[in-house]
Amino acid sequence: MIHIVRSCLIVLACVAFASPAVWSQTQQGHTMEMPMMAGPQWTSARPDGHAPIGVKAGNTHHARKWMFSYLFMFMEMDGNRDRTDRIGTNEVLRDFPVTPIRMTMQMHMVGVMYAPTHHLTLMAMLPFIRMSMDHVTRTNVKFTTESSGIGDLKLTALYILRRIGRHRFHLNAGLSFPTGSIDEKDDTPAGPNQKLPYPMQLGSGTFDLFPGITYLGQTENWSWGGQAMGMIRLGENDNEYTLGNRYLQTGWVARRWTEWLSTSARLDWQIWGNIDGADPDLNPAVVPTADPDRRGRQRLDLLFGANLYAPKGKLSGHRLSIEGGFPIYQDLDGPQLETDWQLFVGWRWAPGNL
């Protein structure tokens, strides 16, 4: 509960930080009043009319309208960190016979949204995940493990709380289903078909709640927003553990340059809790990734994005977006692999330009 309250406060702070340039805007020598007082209404029919592509469930739609989407995400993790300090491979190998040295993750996610009413939008998203992790042992044997497959299915309802001119607030209420595997295996120096540690599994193995709140605002050429989300695990999975809860706060500002192009900057703060319980097939003394008490972490990312939007013509309603960034702060219950950078590329199509 403390994290959720803090998340809401951080979103308000992000909005206050992101929007000072857009609360008032000089145009032809005159100062525009706060957009809350202006006549125009918030609209998604512009390149910055959707949140940056890395923000999930950031937009709602008009009644009886659909949106289809595809998202590709890539993340690279290289080198280990304990708390805020980088540590060398040899330091990890003093305490563990095996250590990870690099990991990459690719995710392909397809989604569909439908709004049965002007206030309610429903969303379904299903990911396909591919992961690879490089390791080295004390005897300098190097090996790689891989896993791939369907992740957890997520269904979300977005309900608009309030519209005030060019501002809007909506609630996020999501539920994920344990469709991703928690029994992924691969060959290692310990033998063939070995159970992979927690970061290489494709799902949580539990039903998970995703509560949150999102704020969006606009002026003629600027937009901004903030979001606070939680990932609350329900119960214990079949392998006798529960992944740690996760909390996310993000805030962004975007600039519309033309009717088809905008750019954005975003701060993203996330907190992961440690695992409760343990998989009996994993030995936490062998490799840090098998230790349930070494999964907690905090990270602040800085991301930049660009959005292309077709307001008319044969491609009307199509969006192509890209966003990439890197951590500017990491605090890990290590040793853990640190994140180096991540990239999001996505396509969205809302027939009718909505």
C-alpha cells in the first residue's frame, strides 16, 4: 500500500515536472491560459495523441472503436552489479561456482483494444518472449542457456474518471493469466535438460493484478502525462514460489512538430520485490539467478521517442513509434545483471483516426 500511495504522488510530481512549459504557451505575443480553461478538448488524432510506445495501457478510445497493435521490445543486460556498484566476474565467482555475464530479451506483443462505451475501453495483450543468458564457471567454462515461448496473457479495463478540457484521467484495472511457462529447461554443464533459474522463465505462474491510474494532458503543440501502476501477485505458483510485486511510475512530455511527427522524453521508475518461497529444483548456492533473495531491484530509466502518424490518406489512423533509453540509476539486491539499454518499436492502427 505504501508503494501504491507513493506511486500516485510520484505521478503528480512527474506531471508537475513535465508540464511547466505547456501550462502556458506564448503564441503571437499573447499568453495562452491553462489548457484546463480552454475550449478545445483532448484528442488522440495527432502524432503525440498516444503515450510513448513503452507505456502500456496509456490511452482510451471512443465508443465502438477498435485499435490493433504490435510491439517489439529488446533489452540487453551486461555485467553484474551489487546495490549501486558494478562488480567484476571474478568477484561473483568467489561466492558462486557459476555467474551470468550477459542476457538479452526479445518480446513480440500483439494487442487489441475495443471501447464498448465512451468511458470504458477493454484491452487484451499476449507476448511471445525469447531470452538468452551467457554464463561462465570458476573453471572458465562458458555456456549459454535459452528459453522462448508464450508469456502471460493480460486483460485490462481502462475507465475514464474525468475529462476536463484537454486533460483526462483514467483508471487501469488489469489481470494476467498464467499462460507462460515456469518449467523452462536447457542443457548446462550440470547436465542436460536442467531447470532454468527465475529470470529465464516465461511467466509468473500466478494470476496477477495490475491496478493503476493514468493522466494525460495537451496544448496545441505539447502533450504530457503520468502513470502509476502496480503488479500484485495472487497466491503461490505450482513451483512453490511467488514472484515479487512490482511498482512502476512514469512521466513524459512530448512535442508535436507537424501533423504527422512528434518526439518525446520520459522518465521511468520501477521497483521489483524479491521472490517469496523458492523453486525446490533450483539450488541458490550455484548461481545468483537461482537465489530468490537476489531478485529485488530499483531502476530509473531515461527514454527518448519519436512517433509517426498518418492523419489522412490510405494509411489514415496508422502509427509507427520508437522509443529507446538506458538506466541513469540502478540499485540491485545483487549480484545481479545490470540493464544496459532497451528499445521499443511499435505499430498501432485505430480505424477512424481515433
